[in-house]
Amino acid sequence: MTDGQGILDQLDSNPELYDGITHMIHVALEDNMHADPETFVLAKASIKLAHLETYAGSSDLEEFEVFIAGILRWLKMNSLLGLTSTDMQVSYLGTHLTSEAQE
């Protein structure tokens, strides 16, 4: 990393930030585990939601947290947080990582 302290270093020195991010992810997944993209109303109406900005691996923890919250929100709005959508979740996340974040 070229822009200072890395995210892992920040999480080691401030574990409540890690707890907040992991809690946000667990709540989103648990609340939507039975979501079925086949029954998603917006998809049936052919409404497409705007995609997120990419994440390049910045060491700014707040930027990372905003990115994760955006990914979760987009997946939820597209009914893709369910147990049957794991492959799509990973694929979508992968298309929004650039630079160091892809490594």
C-alpha cells in the first residue's frame, strides 16, 4: 500500500471497526437469506439499478466500509443476498474490484 496504514493494520488497532463491518454483513445476509431473485419485482418489471463505483484497495477504512455497504445495498435491492445467489454475489463483487483490491 502506498497511501499509509493498511486496512488490516487499522482493524488490528481498532477491532470495533472490524466488528461493525462484519456485523453489517451478517445482518444483511441473515435478513435476506431466503431472497429469491426469480420473484424480484423490479427484475420482472425490467427496471435496472445503477451499479456502484469500483473499489481499488484504498487503505481508507471508511471508504472500504462505504463500498461494502453499497455492495450489500445493491445486492439486497436486486434480491441477490439469498442462499441461492452466492455465485452471483461473488461475481458481482469481483467486477467492482480494481487495482490492488483484485490481488
